[in-house]
Amino acid sequence: MASYDKAIESYKRAVTTAASLAASAMLVRGVVNELVPYEVRDLLFSGVGYLRSRMSSQHTVIIEETEGWTNNQLYDAVRTYLATRINTDMQRLRVSRVDETKSMMFSMEEGEEMADVHEGSEFRWRLVCRDNSSSSNGNGNGRGGNGNYRLEVRSFEMSFHKKHKDKALNSYLPHILATAKKIKDQDRTLKIYMNEGESWFAIDLHHPSTFTTLAMDHKQKQSVMDDLERFIKRKEYYKKIGKAWKRGYLLYGPPGTGKSSLIAAMANYLKFDVYDLELTEVNWNSTLRRLLIGMTNRSILVIEDIDCTLELQQREEGQESSKSNPSEDKVTLSGLLNFVDGLWSTSGEERIIVFTTNYKERLDPALLRPGRMDMHVHMGYCCPESFRILASNYHSIDNHATYPEIEELIKEVMVTPAEVAEVLMRNDDTDVALEGLILFLKRKKDVGKEGKAENVEQVVKAEETEKETMKKNDVPENQDPQDENVEQVVKAEETEKGTMKKNDVP
């Protein structure tokens, strides 16, 4: 009991001493604020802060949201980077989503701290928010109707041991910038642009085609992917050899073989915007130049059906247009080629140029020279491997009892991936869809032998007509085909006997 009383007395003395010290500190602070000029106080506090920072082993880097009147790109990069490193076990989290196609984004709440490790060194992050009050100056940041506004200043504080300062400034922060750029490139919504007059107009590109779902020969698909990967990593290489950082692809083959799907897969793979150039809307080379230099970097220029889009004037002929009206003159081959590999080809960088055609032999040889169309990709008819990809896409199967028969027929029949896809989409039942594909391929094979050309609808209609005819002619399984003839003869005899009875005279 005595020890308990002593503890109570010690506790009371400690509380009394702490209260006295706090009161004395407040008194001294009040006296200093009243008697010591502001400038002197600021100098004293700065000195104390300097001494404390010199004695401390921790250094801090402040990254504010804005720098003057502009946004601080480093702040945005840090916020994007930390969102991928944040620990969801934190007591307070900020969660947001700005687009229904995007996933939720986690971020730090004011006052929360988190740690990140880079190359074996720990860096601690803290989000700080403070309010600055001042009179309205017409800068658009006002937050009140009484002439005053409150501006919330946000900043990230990065703390680390002073021995890691060089690593923080020269390695860690550049790493954050590069990582945030990759994250934004992956998450951003792609755009597809169309030309009208001398301007581009954009809409969101949500084409779902990827190299995984693309019905294409695996080796050819892999060669395109490897070529794209090599291209985007060769900025310094192109600069060293003195060439514009661009790459040309010619996609050729019959209609329905996946040329447009390949372009969309390339865009989704590289995260490049697509510029779909309609040459029939372009009347002059000068207009073409203005359109092409208006493209952004990291983009794909597409000119589909280049062989039939318009009749390009031959560069070598140098002849006047056969049209009497100069206003009807179209862009020349020379003007187009000047952007592909001439002086104007350097107006942008990291660009892909794609021409498509159904008839490669119709193209001017000038378009096909190396350095213009660097890679020629033949988009052929459906092969067994393409069929398996389509079956997996539409029915989520990897194998089926009908595969051997279908693959043998595909080797013998010229059928496009688009035709196979259309048949597979006709029924949700996998067995029915694959049986329908077998009938379609057999019919197409027979039609091919007769030298006729029919599309999917014609072949399917013929199949349905044939099925209806077969149903009408079907005989029940438990009935002999000859039974029908016997019954008809008996009925005829009975009819004849009845007639004779009526004609009998008494």
C-alpha cells in the first residue's frame, strides 16, 4: 500500500512539473512574440532549424503539386508511381475512378506515410496538404464569394538517409519518371483520327483485337511482334545511321483475312494512336503535308486499299493531269513518297506507316522499294492454326472431336478467317457450330470443284434448302421404303372395287 501511495505522489509531481514547463514555455513564447521583432524571430527559428538539419541524418525532398502557374510533372509522376506501390492495409486510403473502363486507383491520404525500397535503399513518402489564405488576385483559384480564397497546396515529402542523396536524385527520381510514363502509356485510352479537309478529328479507339486473339500463322505473327519490339528500342540506332525513326508495313491479301484486325492489334500492343488517312479527301500535296505533320509521335498512319483509293500520278512520268479542271487534281505519288522517305519523313518520330491492299501486283514499284515498305506481310487464307485460335475465341475450347476433319478440309478449301468466324458465331452450341462449319467447308469444296464462287450466305442458304428437302423426303425409321408402294396399290384396288360395285346393274 505504501508503494502505491509513492507511485501516486510521483505521478502527481510529474504532471505538475510538466504543466509548469508548458506554462513557462507559453509565457516565454508570448513575451518573445510581443517584444522580439518578426525578422529576428524568423532568423532565430531558421538558425535552430538549420542546426537541427545539420545534426540530423535524414534528408527531405519536397515535391509540390504546382510550380508557379504550371503543374509539376514530377508530382504527377510520383502520385502515379506510388499508386502501384501503396499498401492497402494503411488506415486511411483515397480511392478514385475517373473512367468506367479503368480500374480503381489507390492513393495516399493527407498525413499518411509509406516506404518504398529502390536498389536496397529505403525512401519514405508522406503526403502533406496545407491551406494558404490570401486576398483574391483574379487568378481563377478563388474558393469563396467574399473576395478571399483558400488555395490547398499539396506536396510529397521524400525522406531518406543522407548517404542515399545521390541515389535519390540521380537514380530514384528518374526511375519514378520512367515508370510513371510506362504506366500512363498502358492505361491511356487510344484514339483513332480521321481526316476532313486539312484537320484531324478523333474518337476513342476500343478495338479489342490483340496478337493473342488474332487468327494468324504463329511464326508470321511472332515475326511482326519481334519487328515492332526492335523498332521501338532503336531510337539511338536510327539517329546514328541518319534515318528517320519510322517503320513501314505493307499488308496484302484477299478481303477478310484480318488486315484491319492486325492494325488494331499493333496499336493495342504499342499503345499508339491510329491516323486513318482517307486520300480521296485530300486534293493537294500541301494539304497532305499539313495533315501528316499534324500527327503526334508514337502513332500509326494507315492508308487502306492503297491500290484503289485513287489513281496516284506517276512520279517518273512528269506528265500533266489528264483532267481538264485543275481543281480536280489529286495528291501525287511523289507527294506521298516524300513523306514516307523524303525530307518530310523527319517531321515526326517513332511512327508506323501501314499500307493495305488486296492486290499487291497493282501497286507502283516505287511504293514497294526497301526503306518505304520495310516489311511485307501476306495475310492469307485460314490455316489450321488460325482455325484453332478462332474456335478458342468464339467457343473457349482447345480441342474437339471434329478438329481433324475440319483441319483437313481447311487445307483443301480457300476460306478466309472472316468466313470461318461468321459460321462459328451462328450458334452458341459448340457441337452445332462445328458441325455447321464442316457442312460449310464441304459445300465450299464442292462449289470450288464446279468453278463457282459463293459467299458464306449463299453457301448457308444452300445448306438450309438442302436440309429442308431432306426433311420432306424423310421416311420413318420403322417403315420399309417398299411399304408405301404396297399401301398405295391396296388403296387403288379398293377404290376400283368400290367403283365397280356402284356400276353393277341388278
